[in-house]
Amino acid sequence: MTREHHPRNSTRDETEVAGQRISHPSRVIDEPSGLCKIDLVRYFEAIAPWMLPHLGKRPVSIVRAPNGVAGEQFFQRHANALQIPFVVQHEGLDAGHAPLMTLESAAALVGAAQMNTVEVHTWNAQTTNLEKPDRVVFDLDPDPALDWRRMIEAARLTHDLLDELGLRSWCKTSGGRGLHVVVPLARHAGWDEVHDFARAVAEHMAAT
């Protein structure tokens, strides 16, 4: 993320990014680095070509931080009255709740940043068939005392086991200190079956 220097703002400053009005662009959202809201917005705009294929038609759960990353944060899974610009709403997919959300354009990503979104978490299924997951993620979260080399070893062992089972997987960082081993699925099994399989793999790896 490129850091830009902005004066600490009055409450009425605003600018435009991707044709959208960005309120309070010079508000500092991370005191140690001095990063401002406009830095976050422009970062979301810049990574859109790489992020959008990952988002696809997946519902998202977002973490919003209206008062900066050190302030109170809250998790949002459904669209509500405080609408994120350009978000796509999906009525009826989560019975008894407000619509689920997908972010399917650069404008939607900029809109999410305008609404102080600092994290985007995707579901492991798509809106076209929520009951059939199309991937399973093995989330390897290390103990703070664990050496990073052991984390790499754990990810490789998980990859090797899945490979022996005929499942291709790939590794990505988790956004924290851990690693994710991701397995694409063909959308044949339901959530319970995938959950049981993931638990069996995890228990086998723990015992090993």
C-alpha cells in the first residue's frame, strides 16, 4: 500500500476515486504508519484486477473499522440499510436474513473501502449453488512460539497428504501469521460431507 501524506482533515473533506465520492479521505486509519482512508481506497482500486477473480460469485463477509484499525471493528455478512455502493445483493439465499453480498466490480471494492472495510472474507461456495462448496480451506494458525519453518513443513505435509488422496491443492497466506492450503472441489458434496472430510484430514495430520 502506497503511503500518501494528507493533512488531518476537517469533517467535510472529500475526494473522488473511480467516480465515487470518498468522504473523509485524509482521516488517519492507522496511527503507527500514518495511512489514511484514501490510501486504503486507492489500494482496493489498484488490486481489483487480482482480487476480483478470487471474489467471483462468492458471498463475502467483511470487517469494517469506522474509527480506524485500532478502534472498534464489526463483522458484516448481510446487506443492510447502510448500503455499500455497487454491491450486488442476493435475496433469499440466507432465509430469514437480509440479502447476502457479492463484490463483483472494481467500483464495488472502492465502495467497500469507502464504507471503511479493512478485511474481505469469501465463502467457500458461490451464489449459484450455496449448498455445494467448491473449495475447502485448511487454515494453519501457528502458536506464537512456533518457528516459521515448522509452518512451512506443516503446509507441505498437508499438501502431500491431499496429493496422495488425488486432490490438488495450493497454498496462500492467510492475512495473519498462518497459511491456507486450498483445495478446489467439483461441487458434488454437501457441507456436512466436506466438513467431515476436513476434520478427518486435520485429525490425521495432528496425530502424524
